[in-house]
Amino acid sequence: MPKKRPSFRRTRQTKIVATLGPATSSAEAIRKLFEAGVDVFRLNFSHGKQEDHAARLALIREVEREFDHPIAVMADLQGPKLRLGTFADGPVKLTEGQSFRLSLQPRTGDATGVTLPHPEIFAAIEPGQALLLDDGKVRLKVVDCGPDFADTVVEAGSRLSDRKGVNVPNAVLPLSPLTDKDRDDLRFALDIDVDWVALSFVQRPEDVAEARKLIAGRAQVIVKLEKPAAIQHLDELVELTDAVMVARGDLGVEMPAEDVPSLQKRIIRASRQAGKPVIVATQMLESMIMSPTPTRAEASDVATAVFDGADAVMLSAETASGDFPLEAVTMMDRIARRVEKDPIYRTILDAVHYDPENTSADAISAAARQVAHTIGAVAIATYTTSGSTTLRAARERPEVPILCLTSNLQTARRMGLCWGVHAVHTEDVNNFTEMVGKACRLARHDGFGSAGQRIVVTAGVPFGTPGNTNVLRIAWIED
């Protein structure tokens, strides 16, 4: 262990993801966000220039070096954006019952219709199909359509202006989630060494396979579940991805709002059962974009995600462009810590506990949780190269923190997204005895325990074999 390595640890298990943007692009702002509780920084490629994201990542790495603690960085790709054309004389007012034509052909928009420059939509719709404009503020019903037009009737009207978004509920569009812009952004993000790549507009398992081929192991993949069509393939998508994001804002546009809470729980359970990190995102503390305090409903929303055992909760505009980014992170940290101290929290986590798979690695990880509980250990230490040993430990949702020791810096950074994991990038060890001694020293140094207390140690022997967790040991922390 390096002599000058500072002691650092979080006092909660749930992780916080924060989006960087104009409000948080300085070295001081990023440092303060990290100190306030951010575990993963999100670079949103829907906004800003590539050089802006590179500059922010460089500042994150400076903070990482200062604290000698690995920090995860996520690149969130924009995905296809389906938008209307423009209107000749400014916004129009659509009223219920009126006719409105969408056309592939360029035309000057007015109250009778507008251009929709997306042939993929016309290829996927049929009479009776609902179309949602401007995040659902306008609802159209298709009465007739062809390869280049759709005649619709307005079912819910509102003001409509240039370039508003279009959603097609309950339809699988013949679109790749990776546009030309996304492919360029992906190449750039991998070149600057992001740790996670979030895919937007995922509809089918094939969408994940396409992205994985391009990423080629240089980062891990997050599937954003924001299209109802993707839910039909939930188990397959969870199996194919490395992590999942519940993008509730987009889900809530294309499906009834009352369906989103139960779907959120379903996604969290599926992800937890598979041992894949799951993020709950969108509008969590929305009012804090302009207010220093959240609504009570928002606080309850964050708490619900924590109670459900989500690995992480995410802030978007609250930290990217809001007036109170530091207060938003501080509030999210306070809510998570308060929930995790509630006796009901552990009761709920234990009530939804998944049987280990029929493997020695899962058996060891499940045993580590039970042993730690029985002997009153202060931490479970995992030694890992790929991260699989640590992910198995996190899947068990133990009562104590998980200390992840790894000689792979990329693995240490990626673990920043995982529930309960405190990752330490450390030099490799030569044998199991050396590893146990190092785990005990690090547990004491980072404040997990003191002399005379015990930790549970798991690893795979021989070292360097991914997924080969086969050893468990109880160790005493010494002076």
C-alpha cells in the first residue's frame, strides 16, 4: 500500500451518477461534486462538443489522482432523434378532432400538416397507430398512411412548434440505435477512455450486439430502457448488457404514467437477479434545477429506488445546467444514507434475495455474505481482475461494505457504479496470504474496521483467471 495514499470512503452503499454540463465544467465544480458524493460522472453526448467532454474527463482524472480513488465516467450516446420539420409562421394550435397530415415530402408546415423526415416511421405505422408529439403533449391517431404520408386526427391538442420530438408507441422502428453521430461520438469516447457507454433507443437484442462489436471490450455497456418495445425482450437485454438504466422520462411518454413505477421495480429485480448494476434515472430531483430544495414527492421517489436495492440513482439537468448542482448531489446523498439506516431497508433487501447459480463462484459469494453476518465482519474483501468476483458479492447485497482490490485500473473505475463496492487500485500480489494481508491493511486504512475486527476475503486461485471465485477466508485486522 502506498504510504501517501489518502484514506477515503463513502458511508452509503447506493451510488450517485451526476451529469456534467455548463453548470459543472470547472475543476472546482467537479471536485466539489465528487466530495459531495458523486461516484460516476455522466457525459451526455446529446449536448455539447466532443472537446468539451474531453476537457471534463481530464478534470475528473485530476480529481481521481488527487484523492487516489478510481472514478467511473459514462458516455451517454444520443441515439436517433425523431423530429418534425418546421412551421412557416411560427407555432400552430392543434385542436381535438381536426385533421393533420404528416408527410415525408418537404413542405411548409402549418395547422394542416408538417414534414416528418423519417421514412422509418412511415414504414412501421398502420391505421389506428398512435403518434405522440412534443413529449406526448399532442396525440395523433393515424387514419390512413402510406410509404410517404400519414393522415391523422388530433386526439389531444396543444401548441406545436418547430422540430418537436415524435414518439411511436408500441412499434418497433427499423432503426439502429447508433446514428452516424453516435458512431463518431463512440469512437471519440473510447479514445478518451470512458469506462461505461450508455446506449439510447435500444429496441431489440440485436441493437446491443451491434454496439458491443464496435466497442470491442474497451468499455462496458449500459442499456437504457426507454422504449416500451425493449421491455418485451427484458431478460435477453439484461443478459446481453453489463448494466441497465431505467430511463423513466422516455418510458413515461410512450406508456401510461401509472405503469412506470411497477415497470421500474420489474427492471430492478431482473437486473439484481442477473447481478447486473441498475441505475434509476430521469427527473429524480427535477425541481432542484431551479430550487435549492426538492419536493417531498421527489425525496420519496429517490428513497423508493434506494429501498428497491438499485445500484445507483442519477441526476441529469439538476447538475448539468441547474442552479443548485451541489445542493442536488448533497440532497441525494442525504436521502440515500437516511434510507440505508432505516431497519426497513434491510428487511426489504433480504425479502428479495435470489438463489445463487449452481457454480462454485456463486456458492462462495453467497457463503461470504452469510459468514460476514454470522461473525459480525466489518467488510467483505474481494480480489478480482475482471470484476466478476466483486459483482457476485454485490449481487448478494450483504450487510457490510465490499472492498474490491484489483490491479486493473479500468476494473476499479467500473466498480464505481456497483452497489456497496469500495474499489482500490493496488499492485498485484503473488499469493493468497499476501492478498489477505493487503486486504486487512486496506480495510483498516480506509476506515472499514480497526485492529481486532474481522473481514471475509474471497478470491479466485490461481490469480488472473476471470470468474474463478473459489476461496473464502476469515481474517483478523491487526495493528
